[in-house]
Amino acid sequence: MILSLILFLSGFTLVTCRTLPVTEAESIRSLSRSVTIFGRHLLQSMDTSDKNVFISPLSIREALLLAANGAGGETFQSFESALNVPGRRRSRRIPSYFEITSAIENRTQRESLFTMVNSLWISTKAHPYDRYLRECRTLFRAEAQQLDFSSHSSATKINEHISKNTNGLIPNAVAYLDPETKMLLVNAIHFKHPFSIKFNERDTFYEDFMWFNGQKRKVKMMHMTDNLRFLHTQNVSLVNLGYTHPDARMLLILPDQHGQKALEEAIEHCFDPTTFESLVQEGSERIVELSVPRFEIECTESLKDPLSRLGMDKAFSDDAEFPRISPEPLNLDDVVHRSVLKVHEEGTEAAAVTAVWSMDETSAQTLFKPKVFKLDRPFIVVLYDQRDEIILFQGVVSQLGTS
């Protein structure tokens, strides 16, 4: 089974507000915290010592849910645990992002911050239950298409769908379809907005960026001095940047100390749900001398081992239980996550694809002095929805530049 997803990041604003019913507000907060915890645990289970790691926890969660809601027994419980579903639901179903937010989105009529599209690609050899397909349509807004996975044209068709829904940033997500694959579940998420305060390209020039091992490489460093939201807490400094969309934000986190341990401690602290909620709300406007690398990174990761370390090993075994998907015994073969992040003077663009393969069982002076915030060594980047405090992307940027 494959699950794919994608994401792009691409004054006076009048915003009409309303008070959410308690149940809706609680559902959104529960979703936000679930995504934050899942993202932290997943990031901690991945190797960030000698490479860039960039993931979309919301996308990965949504993709896994397409499989989870067809699972049963201990396999379903492992999804609950890994995805940090609050409490013990025992409902054999975990709410999707679409299910939680659709009513709210329809009533507030908010300008789209990002788009997310789900789809199911089913092998002609598979026989999924109609009930499962109906739930995918109603709970995930996912439409299903049947394809001959032994034909090269099937991969081409899926790639065209993914490319279209990622604005062409990831054109070839599926290189090959194993004929034994039974289903491919695709989640494409797209986010693209310019910065509200843009960097001036005339202020971009080469400077050193230091890797964890002490090597220094040249990067194009963007600069601005402006009134920005800044916070220093618990051995980290943070700058919070806005986009032209009022709900789009980028959080840049720089540990006080250089090194892997300091960065791991920053991840542990900053992505605690209560702490993250405070970090995105706190901070004061002040003059900041900001230096941010202009860069593009592309990451491809197998999440099978990290997810297994989070307790999902049974889903990948011959003992996996997916009785609500089809009468055939199924298991997950691998979960592959591919992501792209571009940061430049105008704004940010990001995309991610997650593929889940399912096989047969098989002082006053201080106040006015500019703060210096220079990302010339490994740092953490977070792209999030300010209104609902839901993390869309997060990662560790540790290796940039050329020798």
C-alpha cells in the first residue's frame, strides 16, 4: 500500500473571528498536540548527525491513517500508540485531519493556507471492501482508481497526479510499482506563500556554514535587519517569521551551543506540546539582525525502522492485521518519505511525499541594541499553521554549502 503526500511552502489584514464550540476547539487542539508529539518522536528516532532531515508530520500521519483505519487488533493499537492518539479510543478508527477540520473550514471560509488531496490507487489484483472505500471517500475525501500495476503507464499516471498536486516540485515520486503491491494511497499537500517581510537580494552574499564535524562550507547567506518576533529560552534562540497569509509562519530555532547533543536537547524541549504552544505565542517584537541561508534541500528516508522503533513493527510483519481493508491478508512493506525545502529571498516552498507500500502477507541600551540571529551552523526549521498551531513541516538543517 502506498501513501503519498506532498507539501509546498510557497499591512492591514481584516480577519473575522468566531468562537468555536468547545467540542470543535478541543478536537483541533487534540489534533495539534497529536501531530506535535508524533513529529517529535519521529524526528528523535531518525539519524540527524550527518545529514539534513526534513519531514511533514501532518502528511505522514494522514497517510498512515489511510492504512490504520483498515487495521484491527494489536496492529491498530500500534497505530494509536505511534500516532499519539489521546486516550484509548477503542473505536477501530482514528479521526483524519479532514474529518476534524472540514466543518470549521466550511463555516469560517478562510483563504486556503494549504491544500491536501488524498487518493487511492488499487491494483487490479486487489479486492478492497466497499465499506473501506466509502470511508476513505467520506473521512479522507479520497477517490479510488484501479490500475494494472504491472504496466509502466500506471506509475506514470500516479506521478502525474503527484506532480500536479505539488506544483511540479516532485515530478517522479514513484519510480517503480511492484506487481505484488495491492494498493497505493496518496496524500498530496501543497503550501506556498511569500514572506511578509522579504529579504533584499542585494544583501545576500557568501559566508561560512559550520557542520557538526567542524567543517566549514560556503553558503549564500541572506540578511535583513528589521522588527521581528524574537525569543530566547531554555538554551535556544528563536525567530518567528510571517508570510503574506496571516496564518502561515516559519519558526527558526538555533541552540546556544554548537553540537549534536545541544540540537537533540532543543528538539526534546521545543516539541513538547505545551512548550510548543508557548513558543509560538511568546516572543517580543524587536530589532533583529537576521542571517538565514538561501538553500534548497531534498531528503529521501525510509521510515520503516523509525516507525518500528515507535512500536509499529507488527504492521510490517507477516502477523499484521488489516481485516477492514480486504479479505486478503496484507502487511506494510515500507514507508518512504521524500521531501523538498526551498528558502529564498521571496519566500518558502516545500513539498513531501510519503509512500506506504502494502503487500500480501508477505536594559534600555539592551532593548534598542539589535539581536544577532545568524544561522551559520545546524538549526531547526518549522513551518506551521498559526491559527490552529498545527505543524506542517519540521526538520534539522545540518549540512549546507559547497567546499
